[in-house]
Amino acid sequence: MLEDQDLLSIQETRTKVENAWEASRQFRAYTQEQVDAIVERMAAAAREQAGRLAEMAVEETGYGNVRDKLAKNMLSADRLPRAMRGMKTVGLLREIPEQQVVEYGVPVGVVAAILPTTNPTSTAIYKILIALKAGNAIVVSPHPRASRCTCETADLLYRAARDAGAPEHIIECITRPTLESTQALMKHPKTGVILSTGGHGIVRAAYSSGKPAFGVGPGNVPVLIEPSADVAEAVTRVVEGKSFDYGTVCSSEQALVITADLRDTVLGALRAAKAFLCDPEQAQALGKLLLTPGWTVNPACVGQSPVKIARMAGFEAPPDTSILAAEVAGVGKEHPLSAEKLSPVLALFFQPDYEACVKTCEAILRFGGLGHTCVIYSRDEARIRAFAERMPAFRVLVNTPAPQGSVGITTNVFPSMTLGCGAIAGNITSDNIGPLHLINIKRLAYNVARPLEAEAPAPLTPPPPAVAASARPAVAAAVEKYLANRGLASSSPSPPPEAAQSGSVAAVVDRFLAARSASPAAVAACPAPAAGAASVPAAPAVEIVDFVCENDVRGAIHGDRKIYIGPRTIVTPAARELAGQHGVLVEAQR
């Protein structure tokens, strides 16, 4: 009997991907109305059990608190489905009569959903709903420390989907999650796309799997309180965001940046909001506690209450403490609290002027938060717009707590638990991920009988005659010299004097083409290159391709030919697997 847990988890994963793929083939025949009915039934089931699932998540992981986990579950089970109602995702999407184009939604097939331990139930609800809304099947890979609550969430939604008429196995959840099973899920030939939420390692693994992937970067969110803002109200909202689920949301506030003249006002507002203000020694202890020597977040501190974190750092905070706040002198590794902390600990930066505040916000984003989220509290629209254009973040929030605003609770961005950070962070998109990211669009395009000559570009303006005439002899000579060095010059007689005078490049090229198209006998009669002349380089024996997909391999098999690849050739996993069965790929050097 097989007892190796890694092998068991890999086999479970392979079986469930195969089952989900068969279900996805059946699901493609469903209409938009059928798909929507299934999504609504699942969302209703999730809303009904949102509280119980929140309790399970806190009990199993020890992260966050039930009240805020319930709010995140309701974001996914209520706000998200309301945002998706009426959205076309399968079949006919739209017709554009004036362009003679028709668009159809095509599901990607099987979505591989990698889940975090910080938001294990809300993210499961969210990913399952958007996957099925897009007409796909989904295989959920829980975090090993949250597998029970994640699988319970997936099972709840699966039973609701089946009751609404969904195919069997449309939702699968790995019950023995391991690193090996996650790798097997991401690299399986029948996985269509990866939807990955988690730490640096798992996101990098998703992008290097050879499959299309949506991963997200870390958040190191700065908050700027601009002088025109209501400072007391702004601080209250910052504390509300920083304390939300004990800082487990990646878009949680990490640093508050203010001009020094508002220092006393800000500190007073923090005390009024039950924030505990750390002295320099306590701040230093927190920095050593929250970040490991390897510069990663200490998992023992993630999502813990501020009172517990204070005790872990060696000091006591009052029982009603909302967050811990500590002044920080700069940004970088010598200042640990300037990094993302995933806990209710807020760094404070007091700068001499507004421009210094903006520069600090930019530095914080570049120190581990590129592309993610930043916040400004202000009544000055010009400064709000200037701040948005300058910040290297793709969610710039105004006058709202950061986690609630970024995921769509207090703003009108698309409700999402996966927040893209764009190319500057190595992500494929900067969007809040939704169902439209999980479909392909097929386009039917009709001939519009556009005569080519009607839109021919205007002829290029010729150079002045004097310049053109003076340049021709040099160009012609250069062409003759190049052809001679390559051993390609024709044996035709020299051009007549008048051609030489005009420097006819066309005459040179014509002679070359005539020699190239001559009969074999004529070619044989051509004199060999003179001794010491450059020899004609041999044509390459093979063509080394840059990219190979499964379709390329099938074509090579059908045509009984080889595909030559080099060290830099990209070969998709499916192509390599198929090619290995038929000996199609040949390693070669460029």
C-alpha cells in the first residue's frame, strides 16, 4: 500500500485535474443563464455559512479575527456576485456592427487556484465564483495550515453548484496539499491558467511553471495625510484599516507619512483611536521581532493581536489597544519597520515638508511594494491627481482605509481578493482580477472590402537631386564591395560609363540577381573567387527556433521532421512531454 504522503498528494492532484477537465468540457455547453444561476446558488450558500467559515479560519490558522474574516467572506459572497450580475462571459459577448466584428467568450478550461493561509475562506469563495462565472472548472490547492477550512468552503460551494445543475467534479479541492502537489497542479498539461495568491516563492513558481499565471506582488502601503485633510478623521480611518483582520490583507497600511508640523495633532489622534505609541526601545524590539534575519516576515507574528505582539516583543500594551505605532527614521533594511509586516503595526514618518512626504511614499513603495497600493487623505484635487500620477502603484486610494478600499468594500474598484501589481512588480496585470481575466475572446471578423490603393501611404519625399546624385556612386561602390567580399558578385561585364557616372545601385543589384538566377551551367562557368578572397560562408545546416508549443510538435510529428532547439529556446511543458514520446526535439548550438 502506498504511504508516501507526497506521492499520495501528487496522485490525488492528477486525478482531480483530470476530473475537472472532463467537467469543464461539459460546462462549455452551458448557456450564460445556466452559468449565472449556478453562481448565484453558490454565492447564497456562502453567505449563509459566512460566519461559520470565518470561525473555522481563525480556529485553524490562528490568524486574524472572526469579525473581519466575516467581512471578507461577505465581500466575496455578496459584493462580488452583485458586481458580476449581468456580465457576459460565455457564448456571444457583443456585436460591433460598425466594425463588422462579433466577439465570443471562450473558457480557459481548468483554473488552478493556489490559496494563502491569511485569507483561506474568503479567497476560496472569490476564486471559485469567478472561475465558474467564466465557464471554467477549478481545482483548489489550500495552504497546508488552512486545508480544513478551505476544503470545507470548496465543498459547500460544490454542493450548491451541483444542486443548481453543474457537472460533477466542476470544483475540486486537494485534501493533502504539499509543495509537490502544488507543483503538479501548476504544471499539469490540462491546467489552463494559474490563479496564485501567497508569498514570493509560490508566485514565482506559478510564473515559472510554463502556464499562463496571475500572481500578485507584496504590498508595502504608504499613507500620506496631506495638510488640507481632516487629520483626526484621516487618522481614525488609517487605524480602522491597519487593525482590519490584524493586518493580514496585503493592501493593509504599513506606514503613515505626515509633515512634521502636524506631529502633535497626529499623535493625539492616534491616542484617541487607542493606538499604542512605542518608545524607541520598544520600536527597536518590534523590528527585531517582526522581520527574520533572512528578511522575511516572522510567521509567528502574522495576523496576531497588538497586545500579543507587544508581549512577544517584551512589553505590555493595554487590552483595548487597536494598533501599535512607532516612529521610523528612514526607509530600507536598516529600518525593519519600513517593510511590509502583515500585522497591526504601523510605521510613522514625520517629514520637513510636503515634497519630502511624497518622496518617502515613493521610497516605501519601491522598498517591497511596487505596483500595489497607496493612499492619500486630502481635499486638494490637484495634489490628489499629482500624487496618483507620480506614485508607482496601480491602486491609489483617496480618503479611505487601504484594505477595504483596495478590495472594493469602500470603493468601486472590482471586488477582488487578488490584486495585480503590473509589469513593474513582475505581474501579468495591474487589475483587480475578475472573471474576464479567466476567459479568452474569439473574434468573428467580416471582410469590409477596403481597397488597398484607397489607403496607400503618400510617397516618401525624395532627397534633393544634388544630394541623391552625389550619394549614388558611393552606395553603388559599397554594394559592389559587399557582394565581392561575400563571393556573390556577378561575372557580368562592367556597367557602361554612363551607369558608372550615375552610380546606379539598381544596375549592381540587377547583375547580382542575374547571376543568382543563372542556370547551373552558367553558375559553374563563373570564375572561382581569387586566392585570398573571403570564402562564401556555408548556410546553416539547421534552423534553431526560439519557441515551441504543443501544436508545433504535432506538426513536426505529422511531417516526420525534427525541431532544433538551443539553450535559449522556450519549450512549453506540454510540448516537451509530447516531443519526448516521439523524439522530435534535437538540442543544437547556435
